[in-house]
Amino acid sequence: MQQAYRYAVLYFLLFSLLLLGSSLLLFEDKIGLSVTAVLQYYLGNEEKFLVEKSWLTILKIILPHIFAFGLFFMVLLHFILFTKYKKSKQFIKLSYAIFIVGFLELSSPYFIIIGLDFFAYVKLISFILLELLLLYTLWLLLASIYKH
């Protein structure tokens, strides 16, 4: 593997780690890491001055995320294509898992506001699972560029 490629991937990995870390901090600060906090964030809470989210409000929140998630996933998985994992079943499963979990993470608020409280669990689990899947993918990429 060329040295310039290794540097480019390393920089991408470092910024990706910053992205994942800040997304965790922002999620915890804005929404919270409990089912009750997720429900209150989307359904509102008068005592905490939280307004109930509408379809349009959620769309305004997730619209930029749809593009950002898709682009980030595509670049990350594209880099994996230059490793030994490109033809493995693990790569295919990982690709599907990242996109499915990302879709669940983005779409679950709609199910919450229509009254399906169970999707608060889906929102939390999909957020945490997406973070872990992306960290695992970053680890695979890092290990592959420094393998001798």
C-alpha cells in the first residue's frame, strides 16, 4: 500500500473518531441515553419545557443527516474495498448492517411520535450499535493499513 494512501486513510480515521465521539456527546446532551429521555425529547415534557416534535421538525433534523450518513458510510466502506476484506462475507454483512442500522436510527423518531413507544428502544439501540459498527469498521481499516 502506498504511503500517501496510508496517510490519507489515517487522517480520515482520526477525523472519523472525532465525529463519532462528538456525536455521542451531542446525542447524550440533546436527547439523553435513556428510554425515558428519548420519549420526552420526541413527545415533549412540560416540566422540562420540551416541545413535542412534529413530522416536519423531525424531517428538518434528519434531512442533513441522511446525506451525511450516506456519504460517510460510502467513503468508509469504499476504503475497505482496498483491503483484504473486500471479497469477504464479513464485508457484505458489515455493509448491510451499517446501512440498516443507520436507517433505523434515522427513521425511529417517526414511529415514536405516532405512538409506538417501543421505538425509543430502537432509537437507543440503533444509535449505540451504529457507533460500534463504525468503530469496528474503522478498526478493520486501521489494522489493514498497518499490517506488515
